[in-house]
Amino acid sequence: MTETFRPEARHPDRLELGEGIRWTDVGIFLVDILAGRLLHAPEEPGAPLRELARLPFPLGAVAPVAGRPGTWIAAAGTGICLLAPDGSTEWLARPEDDAPLPMRMNDATADPAGRFWAGSMAYGADEGAGSLYRVDHDGTVSRVLDGISVPNGPVFTADGTGMYLADSARGIVRRYPVDPATGGLGDPETFVTVAEGSPDGMTVDREGAVWMAVWGTGTVRRYLPDGSLDRTVRLPARQPAGVCLREDVLYVTTARVGLTDPGPDDGALFAVRADVPGRPADVYRPAVDAYRPATDAYRSETDVHRSETDASRPEAASKPEVA
């Protein structure tokens, strides 16, 4: 069904590439990826977004760090860093520094067990160039998936035993079993394929359904755990990119990047009533004395699950660039 509530642009800002929106215990936070900006959305409708940090490289997404108020773990530049309240960074690893193509980090999140997961992609969204990384409690950064074109999500079930990951350029979302004790991934299954537009940012509600921004279509869709489409929310913006649920309000980021004739609401942050609540974003929980120099903290797992090339989707190469 189509949602009857009307989405409203909450703030005057229009972002180049709004993404990575999260509800935490102190409010709504989001990023403008290519501008490297971390933003806070004030409670008051009509108030401008508040800039918390501006980095000289792309900022894909962040998660709060337990026990360190105001500190974030961030997928940024070519790796993973800690972002302090004063805007300074402490790198855990920069695994994409030596990649054969120019790379950047994209979407990221913490899981219910307190690990951090982050995807990377080529600036040109080159086929199979991206990876998924996991940051363990001791600060070790491991590549756990490769062969992805444009990773978005991941998002996790409330018990941490399932992970949804979109490969946006290929129009597919896969569901992976997860061992919460180790962070190990099992063999994936296809959850949803999107024929028009590209699956982008996602969130899981308290009923276990997945809300998904579908880039290029002006829609957010809610899929039930069996993969069936439950409802569609239509926006007055063409490129929805990120979603989160704050209780029973759905927040949606959008983007202006790549549009030759952006409309007045492209790039806006929207809010719309939903009848199913979400839950706050999970936090990264480091072990005591976890952090090591970036040169020591990266490893590539030998049991990497290579993402399927999904050759049955020949149209994937012709999809517009997504983020």
C-alpha cells in the first residue's frame, strides 16, 4: 500500500548527499557525505541543521562510542577513525589507501553486539571494487566481504543474528546470518531485488520489517521479513538515500548530487508519521585499551565471503551512480 501521511521537509538545509541518519539517545544525527559534514537535526521544525564537524574528506556514516560522550566511530576517507568532540580524528585503519582505484567509505553502522561495520566503494562506483569491513571490540579492522560495487546498510535484526546489506548498483539486498559472539557471517540469501531505482539506506523496525530508501524513485519502501512489499512512502524528492525511525516518525535524507535540475525539496531531510516504531541506533563498544596504531589494526580475513557478481542482472552496469 502507499502511505497516506504526507512527508514534510523539516529544515531549510538542502544537502548534496544526505545519508547515514541515526536516532541516538541525544537526538537525530546525519552526514553530508561528500562535504565531510556531521550534522545534528534540532527538534524545532524550521531550524537549520547544526554542524558538529567538517572533515577534509568524505564522511560516510558514524556510530556513538560507548563510554566516550561526544565521540563517534566513523567510516571516513579511505578507512575507519574515531571522531572526537573537537573534530579531531584518530585513525584505526585506512585499508583503501593502496587500492588500485580511487576509493572512499560509504554507509556504516554498529550492530547489537557493539561492533562497527562499514562499506567502501570506488568514486566511480566501479563494478566489484567495494568491500565490507568489521571493527571488533579491540579496534581490529577486518575485511569480511569483497566484490561489492556500492554497499549500503548494513542493518541488523534486533537480536544481532541477521544482517541486511544492499549492493545498490546491482539492485540487490542480501540477508546474512551473523554469529553475535564472533561477528562471523554465514552464507547469504537474496532478500529483495529492485528493478527500478537502487536500494540505498535501510533501517529495521520493531516488527522486524526493513524500511529502504530507493534511490532514483522518490520512494521509501517497507519490506516484511519474508521480502514482500508492505507499503510505499512517496517523497517530493527524487533521490532518497538514508532512513531511520525515531519512535513512530520516519526520517528520510535525500540528495541533490548528480541532478541537473534539482527541485526545491531535493536534498531535504523529511519526516513522516509511521505506525511502527523503530529503536535507537546501536553503539560501538570498545574493549578497555582497545585502540592500536592504524598500521597494526588492519587485517584481511582468509574466509572472506566474495559477493556474487549477479551476472543475471545485465542492466546493473547501466544504473545511475548511487551512493
